[in-house]
Amino acid sequence: MLIIRCHICGVFADETELQPGGEAHIKRYRSQSSTEDFSSYLFDRSNKKGIHFERWRHAYGCGKWFHVARCTETLEVFGSYSAQTLKPPKSILDKIKVIRPDFKGWKNE
Ligand SMILES: [Zn+2]
């Protein structure tokens, strides 16, 4: 079972209190974007095994959305952070690199 700390209210909640929202940091395109860009926004997801950055909502708590870095293979949670960011915070990326030296960084940054 996943235990995730809500970044907004600080509660450690199990997954039954939370609603998954899919991959985090998906780029939205303007209404004038191409059909390919809009299709990519709607359907293209990485869904990879290993370290993943996701959106979660504290559905039975504060109701707010936030982001979580976790491993889809071991269910290890590395941390939660604001959904108002364009990329994961350096503190979480550094924590992942310490625990998983083979981690290549977020989008290889
Ligand atoms: Zn909350």
C-alpha cells in the first residue's frame, strides 16, 4: 500500500484517500496548436517502470492536487511537491540520486 504525504496539508495518507491523476509535468498546448501536439497532450504518456513523477489529489482530505516522485517498481515514495512547478524540485532529484545512484535525472537533466 502506498503512503503518500500530501504536500498541501502535510497529512500522511494511504492511497485509498488519494486520487491518482497520471503523469506530472505534461505540457499543455494553446488552442492554436497543431493536431499532433494536441493529440500528444491527450494521449502520449511515458508509463515507464521505475522512477516516475505523478499527479495525485488528496480526495478525502484537503482536495488539492500535488505531485509525487515515486518508483513504480518498488512503490518507494521519494517525496511530494507543489503541482505549480514546471519540473521536480532539486531537493527531490538530489534525494533520488542518493538513494538510486543509477538515476539519470528528470528528463536527463
Ligand atoms: Zn491534503
